[in-house]
Amino acid sequence: MTNEDRDDAARRRAFAQMLQARRKQTGMSLSEVARAAGIAKSNLSRLESGEGNPSLETLWALSGALNVSVSDLIDQPGGQARLVRRGEASDLRADAADYGVTLLSRCPAGATRDLYRVAFQPGARKVSAPHATARVEHIVLLSGRARVGPVGAEEDLLPGDYLTFPAAREHVYEALEPDTEALVVIESG
């Protein structure tokens, strides 16, 4: 079994545990959730046992049946800093179209997010002081190359990479190529 296969199996198990926990919180049986979601009970049972990968449509149907957001079903516990390289994330695929989504981060209850497009050039590093009111920074590199993250724990990013880190630490933004651009989200609350 490859590392990718082990990672995929671990994601399926985590999803299965989350799905089962959400269903039990509602007090609904497998049959009730399957009926409300419009899916076969056997398919729901397979998902709760860690077999199979739900399509995006199945996730939307389950979220409606359980009265939760899709991100409630797929969110994974976060750590201090988290890097998702383009292509390494687990995309949720649609059945009927060549369409996929990757949940990079969900907004916690009571939080607000400000969205910024950042353009920066090689030269001096931008060292940001810890933010007093912000909890987390999220960055998706759009173009170029950059070194970003908490001082002493910076990551080199390529287009499509996602990095999140605590905003309460001094952090760096450094362009490694001309015309580097990023999408930056600052979460407060």
C-alpha cells in the first residue's frame, strides 16, 4: 500500500467517523438519513464504515438531511500551521460534470474574515507584527513564488499552494519571483 493509499484510507475513516457522529447527534437512524438525503441506505452504511468516496452531490444531500453545512461533514481538525500543496488536497468531485472543490478552511462560528489580494515583488521581506485582533491568516498563492509564514517556520509556496498559520506570531511575506500575487484571508473573532 502506498502512502497515498494510506492517506486516502485515513481520510475515508475520518469522514466516516464525522458522518456517523453528525447522524447520531441528530438522533436519526441510517434509514431516516438515507431517505431524507435521497440515497440508498446501503450507500450511507458504506460511507459510515469508511468505504467509498462520496461525490459532491452526495455530500450536499447529506448536509441537507442532517441540517449541517457541507464543511461540517468534511472539516478536519486544525493544528498550528497547515500547508496544502496544489494537487495534494482531497478534491470533492461532482458526478455530472468535470467540477471539483477543495475545502481549505471553514469559518468558525463568531469569526469574521477579511479578504485581500496581495501583489509583491522580490527585494525586502515584509515582516508583519503579530495581529492583536486576528486569529488566523490564510494564503493561496495565485502567481509567482513566495516565502510566507511565521518567522522561523516560513514555507516556499508555488501557485495553488495554501498555507494557514496563527496571526498572533510575527510573520513574513517575501516574493521570490517578480509579479507574485496571493489571496490572503485574515480571520478574526
